[in-house]
Amino acid sequence: MSDTAALKAATDFASRFGYEALGVWSAPGRVNLIGEHTDYNEGFVLPFAINRRTYAAVGLRSDQKVRVASTFAPEAVEVEMSAINAESASGWSAYPLGVLWAVHEKTGSWGSGLDIFIDSDVPIGAGLSSSAAIECAVATAVNELWNAELSRRDLARIGQRAENEIVGAPTGIMDQSASMLGELDHAVFLDCRDLTAESIELGFAEAGLEILIIDTRVEHRHSEGGYASRRAACELGAAKMGVMALRDLNLADLDRAKELLDDVTFRRVRHVVTENQRVLDTVAKLGAEGPRSIGELLHASHASMRDDFEISIDELDTAVEIALRHGAIGARMTGGGFGGAAIALTPVEVISEVTLAVRAEFEVLGYGEPNIFAVSAAPGAVRVI
């Protein structure tokens, strides 16, 4: 994490609010290596925190107001904390305001009013969980400044509740868990049913590999209908199959599911069931054979999201296809879908070739210029200053 970025956030705070912040807290975005749309089905995911972070400089007020400002919006938002709700919070400010509301709901009390200034180098709308990075940076700060004494897992739930109930996006717990629990060169193997988490060594650098992010710059919006309709289909499939969640089904159940469900619901269910198995297989292969063995699982995941869950777009399919053609070991879209980014597990020696090839193909097809960069697995939320 960058002390320079934290110092900039502190300087910007003082410039905006006219006094010095008490501290700066930061939290990372995340890449989901594999396990997409399994989290809200109580399944398995394998994300890792990345070395792109959000910084929250925070100061205490003497009243019960909160002011939030950022580098990516011209105006500050000011509100009485007791007035925060789904109707009063809108736009980007709903994420930090929602965290304050969720901490209050969890603890039963408000702490002091706050001034919050947010800066971030997590690309917005790219599927790298810029929203969870905001939530977890603010939650970590509030937890300390309000003496809430909540655990890291509690804070992950705080972020999820803020996003569900204030922002209005029906997301699962994965993003916040990765942002809170991340470790250097490790992924977080998360069981979304009981929230048990295991740190899994990735070994990318030792194997001469990097994760290349191919951000299509096609912005997705989870609170719009596509995500919600997929979640509803999963809930319908679980109900018709007589289970609490799709986590309770395995590959052997798919024949019966095909008989009971309409075609669309069946394909949504098949994606989740097979994706859960791919997460388990990826964890096993990383431990037994190393990261060069997981390429086919990544590609199968993308095909399932493209064909069964139908959340990919042409730009993502192109990024995956071209990356594989030019030497990536595996590639897939990552995040909620309908835009955002693909990831490519790429040998270091062909990163330039993959990058140039994807950019050239996007230009030929008339797509917008993608933002392509490498990331590594980084630590989770922490106080920096």
C-alpha cells in the first residue's frame, strides 16, 4: 500500500474540510480468481485482495452530522447521521453513508459525527469491487473511531448490509470478505454459508505468472436488473429442487434439475453448481500442482458465465479469446458481469504480447480502448496513518 497515496488523501481532507484528519485507513479492491455468482447461493469463492486501494481520511466532528467528499465527485454530501436511509442516500455517497448506518444497526448506537474524504485507484465499474473497497476502508475507520470492537468478519457483513439495504444492490459477502481478509500472495477461500475462510497460497510470482486485468471500460451497474434477475432465478431453482440454497446441490443433481426446471432456470442453476465444483478443483490444483495447472478451470468458468448464466458481453469474450490465443494460461470474465473486466493468468514473458494483441483487436472491432494492467495479491484493510 502507498504511503504517498495516504498522504495525498490526508492533504485533500485538510484542503476540503479545513483541519487535519485523525487518520487514513485503506482497503483493497479484489479480483475473483474463480467462483462467480456462487456467493449469494451459499457456495464457494476464491478471491484475492489486489494492490489497488481506496483511502479514507477521517476526522471527528462535535455534532451528529457526517460529511463525505471524494476525488471523483465535485460536491461534498452532508447529512444528519440519524437521517441516513435508502431514500436519503444516493450515488457514490450511499456506500460510506450505508456503512455508518450498518454499524449503528449492529451496535445500537451512533458515535461522533464524521468528516470523510475518499480517494481511490481501484477502477470504478470494472468488476474489481471499488464499492467494497470504499465500504471496508470506511468500516475499518469507523470501527476504530467509534470503539465498536467489531471483528474483521463483522466488518465484512457491515459492508454487505450497507450495499444491500442502503445502496440497493443484492450482492453477497465475497467482495467485502476479500477486502477485509486479504493477505500478500494469497487468495481467500471462502465458504459463503458459514463464512469460514482459509488462506490459499497462490505462488504466481514463483511460477513466473501474473494476473492481467483487462478492463473493458464498459461500466456495469449491479443495482440494475440483470444481477437481480439472476439471483431470483437461483432462488427459484433452489426452491423447486427442495434445497435451502444451490450450495446443497452437486453435479449428480443436474439430471433431475433438467427435468424439473425450465431451460433458463436450469442453465442458471447449472452454472452455480458447476462453478462451485470448479472453485474446489482450483483450490486442490493450486495445492497439488501449482498455478500453471488451473487454466482450463478458468476458461470453463468463462464459458459457463457466457452460455449458462449469460452475463458476459462481446468485449469480455474478445478479451478472453485473444488473451488465450496469445499465450495466457487461462482467462475469464470476473465480477458481476454485463461489463467490467476479464482476468488472464499470463506468463510474464508474454504480457506485452497479450496486451498489444487485445488492444489491437478492440480497435479493429470498434470497441473502446481497454485499460490493461497487472495486479498482485495484497493485504486487506488497515490503518495507514
